[in-house]
Amino acid sequence: MKKLDYRDLESLLSREEQRTSDNLRWLWDNMPPYFFVSMREIPQAVLRLVHFLGQLPRDREVVLLDQDHTIVTARINSPGSVHDTLRRFPDRDISYAEMTRSRIPALGADKEVEVFRFETRRKTGIEMEEGGETPIPGSLRRVITSRALAEYPDFQRKDIHAVLDTLWASDPGYIRSSPLLRVARTLRLLHLGRASGGLYMDVESSETLAKQGESRLIFAVDNPPQVDFLAQVLEVLNRLDFGVDRFYCLIIRKGALPYFLGSFYGASRSGELLTRDMPVFESIKRELYNTQVLATGTPTYTSFVRDRIVSGEDASLINAFIAFCHTTLAHSQPERYGLEDVMRAFHSHPDMCLRLTGLFRARFDPDLPDRKAKFDRLCEKTREKVKSFNTGHRHIDEFRREVFHACITFIRNTLKTNFFVPEKHALAFRLDPAYLKELPSKFTADLPTRRPFRVTFFFGRHGIGYHVGYSDIARGGWRTVITRSRDDYVTNANPLFREVCVLAHTQHLKNKDIYEGGSKMVAILDAEGTVAPEGETQRLHRLQYGFINAFFDIFATREGRAVNPRVVDYWGEEEPIELGPDENMHDAMVEQIAKLSVSRGYVLGRGVMSSKRVGINHKEHGVTSIGVIKFAEVVMKSLGVDIFKDPFSVKMTGGPGGDVAGNALRILIDASPGVSVLLVLDGSGALYDPGGLDKKELRRIIHRGDAEAFDPGRIHPGGFLLYRNQRRIEGPRELYRKAVRTDDGVDDRWVTTDAFNRHFEGLVYSTEADLLIPAGGRPETIDDYSWPRLFRDDGSPTCRVIVEGANSFLTPTARDEIQQRGVIVIRDASANKCGVIASSYEIIANLLMSDREFLAHKEEYVGHVIDILKARSEAEARLILKRHLERGGRQSFTEISDTLSLEINDLYQRLFAYFQRFPDLWRKPLYRECLLGHLPELIRETPRYRRRIGRLPPKYRNAILAAELAASMVYTEQTRPTLEESVTFFLRRRRAEREGGGKTAHRSPLKTRKQ
């Protein structure tokens, strides 16, 4: 058998060296010069490319370098090659990506060579918070600043330093290794992105680029989507015929959040350089910005967009149609109008999708002349098309006609939207609630009978939401429900609209003491696919930041009209909407919303959001819990129990780490020596102690931890701590830890999922206590079916009083049934009202005081607000008990609560309309005194603040005056046959009481005592 000859090998090597030399020359002549600049730190990758260049036409891809933090690959350009390459690294947290394409086809191939480089050195949010990086050397700072100023003369030195510090903290290696010109461009792009609210795109040109036949498209995104984002950006450019020859993308950290900075070099497929005055430039901008809204995993994207049936923007609109129709129809019949079924209705009929998006555009395209006539014609045609919709499958056709009818109703009743705003982070649609009357009754029968004043629907890349308000000036919290699986998302989305309506209606009943009506915002976040808590937090921030920007897109107005010229406004009035933090709203977002409101020119400025640093933080001051405990005090006193002296027992939902539950526990532990807390139930576990939880240990964990943080060794024998988050797998079973306190100590046991759920769900019913305070948990936990579990076999209750500190914890039917069996129930609209009252007074402070003034007097101001909270709670609690006694128990406590709210709200509406007709009445002494009577003592008694009430928007003055009169007149039961007679009688009597009250003359008659 003949072996290889040495001379044959030598000859082969000689020929290989010649080919390698030829390959190097080819690369040097045909790769862009910047390729060799960017690869200078890893020449071994270039050498491998030189060696394997001839194999590329045969091999799909060649890996040139694969190190811990660097991957370099090469391949021949082909349709989808960029996207395919990016999808090969789904588990890599990419911090830098670049692609360079040869100018001509590779040797032996008909397509160009593409070289990809990926870096994975990005710092995590924790690493950014911990810091530890040495400051940037002064000499390096000076040379970078000098180059940035030379390249961009309008770039301010202070702005250069600010973004340079951010970039250095995130990726010092990038600064050290990159050419100065690239660093300068990166800093400039980061600055422009920040200045533009986190979304910026432009095109740059130069003589050098022109000679190379390239334009430079730059794109910056704050907290970009986490999956497939770069691939989606490149798909947009490809779809709009912008050929990318090379790109450089850097992902840095800005605090705990990422920031995307991309530069894309190329030209149109026809060879034209991209300029701002080309129509395609605006198309690219809209489509790139739309990547913040359009997810890549839906059929709308994979079938409609990639196949070029619809644009990316219209795909986002179709997804919004789907989400709205689903949540509008499913809350009453989730088994029939499921999300998948509604999606299939749209995805099966692209022709109908095109009709509906065309109808929407005809109504809201700001560039379209004669919109109304065109819309009316199209609307009639579309209605006829839906009416005659027929695929030959009767049941399917009936279902889909209902879905498409709901979509037409949505389009017809939307009054303004930000869809045509290019720089949108999410979509917002402000609707006329009259649309509810156009829907068949089966879709509205389960909603509150009173129709809202406004409904606003929000749609984002990873979630949806509704804001529902029951009056013109309205306030209420914003909660975000985080779901981590498809089933979880759909389960929460099905009843979403009903839940928001019920919560907003309850809030409206609750807001009877203040000038703002009730509202509520609930968003659902789809967190499926986030691999770590940090990823979930990023997505939560993206959803909330997107929704609040969309909110300002349509609600920031000037002289009643939307400020943004791309918003067609069919409403045409200012809309003062106040928000507050609720579930999963972090302090950082609270502050950011207040700042955004100022910068966006919203009518309320920083007053749009409560619980700010310059405000009254609910958790810090326990304002909601003050009302809950005040109601418990008054009601228990009517049963002969003084909760501040006598022994009594409590069971509670909501944990020590929460706002309402934590502060309620704190108040009881500090002020009630006889209290025995038997049960604390929260998301982390169940804490049960038949002997009463150790107060010192409970006090230790308040606002520091949840129930699981309690030391089980401090539980009395017979008690236990059931952990939700401590689990283990044993064969096919998932087991949960249960720490049981015995006479000998703590015994760790492991219970099945079934046993865990039985315990966890049953304890609130079975634990026997005098007082139940639901201070946390999902709405309708005690519902029409579960309420009997609150009663023993002999019919006696496991609690005497329920003070509902959590919103809608009991269903209306459950409240009625429980009260018929002798339990006193104080509903959320009464017990939970103090949080929103405090927020109202925070907004008044925002409107009448500067930040510095408020902070200087914050303790005093908050003290005066707490006086008001106690007075309002006591006034209502005593009136509820009084009316119940007067009516011989024939009207339940919750019915009386609802009646009081309706009486006050109806009187408020009449008074508000009256003062709107006579806007100068507030100047008259009697009315001015009444208006001042609503304000905290610091405002009333300080001349410079008191004079500022003239600065308030007229609508606000009238609302405050109406609110003070309505609540005071009902609580003191001082009304007369006509509105004018009632007001005159009350104000004169109030003045007489004031004049006889000495120094307390200006205090509200409701403030009977300071506690």
C-alpha cells in the first residue's frame, strides 16, 4: 500500500500557500476597510477566514473563532442568512454584534461573503448596581471628548461626559479597544436616544460613505425587546429594500436596563443612498419604531408580515384588534370566546384584516383629506361584508361575525389614538363608552350597570391593559398582573375588562370624599420566556414605560386638543386623569411617570402620579390601613370590644411585606395590647398560630419580608408555616415545605400540591377569629360558591366582622349571603378609601406647592392629611351603623355603604355641573370658606398657599367645592328639598358653627377630634 510522498505533500502545501495568499489578497481588496479595523484584536479569526475562504461555497457556515465571550462565523450571503445566523445564539446575552459583507461575490460563488462577530461581555443589572469599576482615566476622557467635539460641534461637553460615564460603567473594554471615531459616534447616538425618550432613528452621510455607495442608518432603543430584536430590525430593513452591507450593534446597561445602539451601512436595492427627504425614510422609521409594539412570535408577524401581506404597523393594529375583541367578548363567556378562537378569526381571513385596518386608517390618518366621508363609505361597505360573511360553516360564521362586529364597534367608537405617532412605544385607544350599548346584552350583563365616563385600551408587545374612569376628573391605581405561562396569561385576560370595570366602579364609590371620581388601570404582562427575575423586571418596565408614553401621546393636550399633530382627536377636551401605584408598580417607575408628565406637558404635571418622593407614600405612612383600622375600631366598638384595650383575635390575607396588610399589622401591634393575630396569608405562604403570632417577631418582618420570613421557631405548638416557594421534586410529585411547631420544636414536613392547595385556600375560611381583614389577594377570592365555607356545620360564622381592605375581595352575592347570617361586612368602597383620599391631597399639594415647599413641610402636611383620613372614616362608619340601626337591620351594611356613595356622588355631579355654570361662585365668602374647608390645615392657615387656589384650573376648583359640599352634607345629613336651598342652609349653618368654634373656625365639622 503506497503512502503519501513527502514531495507530494510539499507540492500540495505550496499550492495551498498560493491559494491562501490569493485569498488574503481577495479579502484585502473586497472587504470594507473597517473590517480590518474591527478585527485587529482577533487576527486569528481573519487567518482562519483566509484559510477556509474556498470552503464557504460548499459549507453552510464556518466557525472562525469560538471563545468564552467571542464568536466569529462566516458564510455565503443567502436569503435569510442574517436572521438564521442570529437565531443560532438564542441563549447568548449578546453585548455586541457586527456583520461585514464583501463587495463582490466570493471566489467560486455567486453571492457575497458575510462575517459575523458576537460578544457576550455585557454586565448584568446587579453588576451595574454593585459598581466597582475604576473611573475612566482623565487622559482617555479628554481625548474622547476632543474627538467627539471635533466630529459633532453641537455636542455639549457636559452631555458627552454624561453618556461617556454610562458607556464606561457598562463596557469599558469597548471604549479601550474601539477607534476614537466609533466611540464618538456611539456616544452621540446614546445621547440622542436619551434626549428622544428612548427611541431614535436617523440617517447620516459623508463624502467617504458616498464614495463607498453607503448611507449610515443609526437606531437607538432604551430597554429593547429581549428576543429576536436585532433579527427583527434587519427584517424591517430587508422588507423595505434597504440592503445592509455591514452593521455594528452595541447593547449596554443603563442602570439595570439594557440600551441598544445600532449603526447599519448600506443603500437601497436600486443603489440609491438613503436620505431624510425620501418617502422610504419615513417608512423605515415607522417600521423600526413599531418593533417596540410588534412581537415576532405571532402568526400576524410570521405569516402576514414576512409574506408582505400587511405592514408591520398594520400587524400591530391587527394584534390590538384581536386583544380588544377577546377581552370585550370573553369576560362573560370565556369558554366560547377564547383568545385562540378570536385569533383564528383574524388570521384565517387576511382580506377581512385588510378591510378593518383600512377602515381604521380612514378614520384616523391625519394626512387623509375628507376623512369623514371616506370613513362613512368604508364603514357601510365593511358592515355589509361582515353581515354577509359566509364560509359555509354556520357556527363558525356566527362566531366570526360577532368578532368582526365588535372590531367595527371598536373602530367607530375610538375617539383618539396614537397609532399614527411614529415614536410610539405602545398603542392607546381612547373610546367612547357608548360602544357598550352597541354590543349585544350578553356581553355587558355582567358589568356594573352604571356606564363609565371613559374607557382607554392599551396594547403592547408583551401585554394589554385597560383604564376605566367613571367621571371626567378621575383617579385610581395602576396595577400590573404578571403572568408566566400562556395559560396564566389567557386566564387573566379573559375577565380583564370586567375586572377593571368592577374595580373602577368600586373606586368611584370609594372616592366619594374627594373631588376626583373613580378609575382603575389594570395591565397584564406576558412574562413567558424571561429566563431570570432580571428579564422579568426589564419586560415589566418596558410594558409600563410603553403604556404611560402612549397615555401621554393621546392625553397631553393644548386647549383641549391632543398636542401631537399625528393624533386625530374626536373628543377635544382636556382630560385630568390621576394615577397611583398599585400591584407591581415600583418606586422608580412612579418617579419616572411624574417626570415624563412634566416633560410631555400633561395638564397635571407631576400631579399625574401619587406616592412620589415629593408626595405621600402609601406604604411609608400607612394611609390606607389607617382607614381599615378606623372602621374596625368603630364596628368592633358597636359589638362591645374596644380594640385598643380589650382582647380580640384577627385573621388576615396579605402579608407583612405589603402596604395595607403590613401597616394594619403595625398599627394593631403598636396600639392593641390585646390583639391576637392567628393567621397571615400571602403569596409566599400561610402563617398560622392558634396561640397568636409572636408580636416581636411579626414586627421584625413588617415591610422587610413576607410571611415566609417569620421564624417558625417563634410559633406556638399546633401552628405552622406553609411555604409556597420552598419546594422539592420527589419522583413524579412536587412537594411543599410545611414547618410544623410541636412541643419538641419545629418539624419539617413535605406535603403534596393537593394538600398545599387545600390548606392554603381553606385557612381563610376555617380559622376562627373575631375579625377578618382581607388586606391582599386576588379580587373575588370569596365568591358566590365559596362563601359557605366561612360557616361551621351548625351555621355559626368563623368570624364576627369582615373589614374589606382589599379591593373586591368578596363578590356582591357573597357579601349579601354572609350578612344575612349575622356577620358584619364593611365593603372595600368604605374601608379601603383612605389611600385614594391621601393621594388626592398629594395632588393638591403638587398643584399648590413647589417641591421644596412640600418637602420642607411634609411631616406637618401629612399629619393634617391623616387627621382628615380618620375623620372621614369615622364619619362614614358611624353613619353606616346609625342607618343600619334606624332601619332595623333591613338594609345590610354594604347596601348602606353603596347608598351613601351613590348619594354623595350624585350630589357631587349636580353640584359640579352647578358650579361649572357659575364658575365665579367660589369667590364669594361662604363658598370660599367651604372650599378652604376641604384643604389641609397647612394650606388653609398659610396665606401664601391659600392665595394660590386662584391658580387652580377652574374645573378643579369647582370639583373641590362640589366634593366638600357633597360629602359634608350627606355625612351630617343636612339637605333640603332643592339644591340651592340645601347649599345655602348648609353653608350658613357651617359659618355659624365656625364662628362659635373659636380657633377651630376653619376646620371641617367632620374633624371631631384629633387622634
